Amino acid sequence: MAKAACFVKAIDNARPYKSHRYDVFGPKVRRMLTLFGSYQIDTWLLLESNPLVLSYCERPVVIHDAKPKLTVDFSVSYAERDELWLIDRDTGANFSLEKSFPIFLEWARQNNFDVRTMSKKDPSISKIYLENWGYIVRDLSANSRYLNSHLLNSVLEVLEEPRPIIAVCNLFPLEDPVLVRVAVYSLLHSGKASCPDIKDSPLGPTSVVGLL
């Protein structure tokens, strides 16, 4: 297990000036998080949507050589590596991590962390994709606790043939359709299933889902 999982909660919950506060539940880390600004929300959804991400933590480290104070936005754990993510704050074309935060970068290297800078608005990530994953994460947060392994395995079996979500629900007339839908979302979240149109079309009953 990647060691970034040693970060279990934010080191700093002070709200940045003029930023909006969001209190959310992260299904992947199974706890509440406090995030600030839409850019942290969008980045968090990317972490939740990526099945290769094993764990993450918001604002795990303060960058002491930054003036004014700056925190790392997320630590991210993969099976074989650890990363620290800094979301771009419009620092200008001449900004350099090496020149601005040499002490922090040396600490990161000594502790085997890769440091990544993330764009606030990545043109390769569609608004629809983030909205779809926001919907999935909210549904998982509210209802995944009611899922049982029998239903999850049954849905896994029927998704060997790609089907619209509504068709999957119709195959289980004795089950709560909300839980059948959440089982589909859980399989998407874990990377066992995929939805080819999730980047381009709003997620809904006619969205087709199948096993990878």
C-alpha cells in the first residue's frame, strides 16, 4: 500500500479568503471532507472517479517556504507510488516549483513523493463528466451502506452483457430500483464496469453500462 495513506485528515481547515466551503462525504476514504472552492471539488471528483487511486487526503501538508501560507491540495496513493497535488492558482507563466518551494521539493524527494501541479480547468475533462461523477458520488454517499454483496454480485453478473441502467433495474423486480442503480454505480466506482458515454452525455436510466 502506498504510504501517502498515512495522511488521514486535513492539517489545516482554515477557509481561504473569499472561497466557498463544501462539506462532502468521500466514498473512497469513507469519511467527511471539507473542501474549499470549485477547483478542489472538481479535483476531488477526479480522484473518486479513478479506480487506480487507492486513497487520498485533502490538505495533508503545509508548504512552509510559501509566502503567504500554502497547503498541498491532495495527497494521492496508488499501488506503486505516492503523489502530492498542487492545484494551479494562476501564479503566472514564469512560476517554477523548483525556484519557489525548494525546501518543500527536497522534503518530497526525501520521502519519495512525486509532486504534480494540476490545472484548475483541464480542457480534457468535460463538465458533463464531472457532473456525472458528482451524481454518482452523492448517490453512493447516501445509499451504498444499504447494499449487500448478493445484490452487488448479481448486478455484476448481468453486466457481462452491456445494458442500459433501466434494463438492469428491470431484471430485479423484487429489489429497490434505487439500490440496483447504486450497485451499478458502485461497480463504476470500483473500475469493474464502465459507461462509454459518461464523458459526453448526462448519466441517466438509458445510459449503457457493461463490464470492463
